[in-house]
Amino acid sequence: MKEFTYTIKDQLGIHARPAGMLVKEAKKFGSAITIRSKNGKSSDVCKILNLMAMGIKHGDVITVQADGKDEEAAISAMKTLVTNNL
């Protein structure tokens, strides 16, 4: 399992547009990718409604985890997406 932690810099947090981008990127990989927030909520990144329901806001710290056969590539791609867009 690979993971990284990130502090959300987007003023709106994770809303529809970035959630859609996360889902689109996550579906490229076979690994299970999850996001966990500081309040203990977690979601499969491929489930857009669950991501948006987490209520992740500006300044929140998230942990993104990838577990599976292509976890290295998956976590690298997710880290690039998150740091460039959130």
C-alpha cells in the first residue's frame, strides 16, 4: 500500500469539478484508491457522490491511499493531480 498526505489549497475544497477529475483519474488504474479525511471519513475515489459528501474544505488534510498491482503508478498519478488541482 502506498499513500501520501496533502492539505487542500483550493478555496472551494473538493466539489463537483475536482471530484470528477479524481474519479476519472482513479478509473485508469486497477488498484483500490481511497481518500481519508482528518475527521475519519473515507471514500473510494471512484464514487463521486461519496467524495463530495465527505465535505472536504480548504485547509483540510487528506490522505490518499492506493493498494493493488499498479499502486505505484496510481499513487504517483493521484499525487500529481491533487497537487496541481487542489
